[in-house]
Amino acid sequence: FARPIATADQLLAITGETGTCTLDNGYYLTEDIAIPSTWNIANADVYLNLDGHSITMTGETGSVIYVDENSKLELFDTNKDTNGKITGGKGFVDGVNDGLSNGGGVYNKGIFNLHQGVITENTATNDAGGVMNYGTFNMYGGEISKNTTKHGGGVYNATETSVVNIYDGKITENTAENLAGGIFSLKGGPVNLYGGEISKNTAATGAGME
């Protein structure tokens, strides 16, 4: 059976079970949760159902969620009345960009599958207001909206081997100060558009994609 999560301590303690965790025996939120630091997913597969609740970053820095290279996050929201959110992220400071932050909402180095839920109102001082992708990001639904940064307001695809697949959902109303309000691919890593909607994003250059 899926396991309830009601507090920040419970959420931050989740490790998952590599290869065995599913939506039925994964986790679901029973309350809105404010976290003071990034939820790090390491060496694990995690299935999380927001169930209409939000995870809000309250710390001064940090992505809301960090998925390492050996991990997978499956994010769902089965609540039909209220949108669960990933929000309030300020981005991960990786030491590469003079103290600037990247990946306000989700910083992914593994596999991140977004099925439902809204990644919204996150910021980063350098790249990727919504999702920073160094691995594989599959968007099957949900929404990435109202995130802000310099490059890649919604999604930033960081390397020539990282992959973004958009099957459904919306990337909308994101803002980049410089390049690509919607999706930015830095080194020509594949961004495959099979469906979904990219609209109403703004940037100095490349409002939708760059």
C-alpha cells in the first residue's frame, strides 16, 4: 500500500526502494509541506503522489527536489479538484557559475517523469527556473509555469547527452531574462516534442524554445 507523508521530516527521509517502488506502494502527501532544505533523492526510485498538496521550499537557497544520477522520480497528482505544486525553489548552487543557482524546481541528473502536478513559481539566478535536466526528463502531463531565471525559464537541457521528451502537459507563462522562456537546450541535447503545449512564455530571445 502507498505510504502517507505529512511532515517535512518524513518527506526528507524518503529514500525509496530501487526497482521495487510503484505508485501503489510509493508515497502520497496528506498535507501541504514546507521544507527548509532540498529533498535529495539518491540511489533510489521514488513514486510520489502529491494528491492535491504542495511541497514548498522555505530555505534561502536550493532546488525543491534533487534527483541524482542513479535515481528516478515519478511524480503524480491524482487529486481532480486541486493541483499539487512544487514551488518556492531558489535553485542549486553547484559551484560552477560564480555562486549562481540553477534548477529552481527540480534539478535532475537521473530520470524524472512528470505525470501530473504543477512546477510553479520557482526561481534560479542563472539557469532553469523550473527543471534543470542533466539526465532524462519525460513530461507525460502536468504543468511547468510561472518560473523565472536568466536562461530556460521552464526547462533547461544541459548537455549533448541529456534528453527531454514532451508527450503532454503545458509549459506556459515562464520567463527568462535572456534566452528561452520555455525550453533551452545548451549543447544540442535532444528535445523531442510529441505533444503538449508550449505557450505564453517570454524571453529576450526565443520565447518558446532556443
